[in-house]
Amino acid sequence: MRTGDLLGSGTISGEGDKELGSLLEMSKGGNREVLLRGMEVRKWLLDGDTVTLTGVAGEEGARVGFGECSGKVESAIVY
């Protein structure tokens, strides 16, 4: 471990629909479509999608966060 390493233990969600922490939870396991920006709907991530995560905690004036972390979904390697 070094300074700046980011650890995660899974999704931490709130109780309401606007507090869900993953697409899997938002789509109820792929059973419900989720409206994305631009009027597109999805149940699952697709090859080529870019996912950007941000995180903050605390109250106004005393917030901490880790900025943006982005990654692109690539297709599986087929042998």
C-alpha cells in the first residue's frame, strides 16, 4: 500500500431509489430499464461504454473526495 491507493469493499447504497450505488441495483438485477443522460435506457453495460465514478463525503465546507475515476468497457477476448 502506498499514499493515494484507493480501496473499495463493494457498493454502499442508501435506502432510496436515488441513493443506489450500482447499475445492477438500479435495474433490479436487469429487470428494469434505467434512464441515462440523453434519453438512452439500459439494463446492463455494453462494450464501449465509459463509466465514470466520483465520490464525496461530509458536509458543506468539510467535504472530502477522490475526484474522478473512469474506465471503458472492452469486449471480452475470444480465443
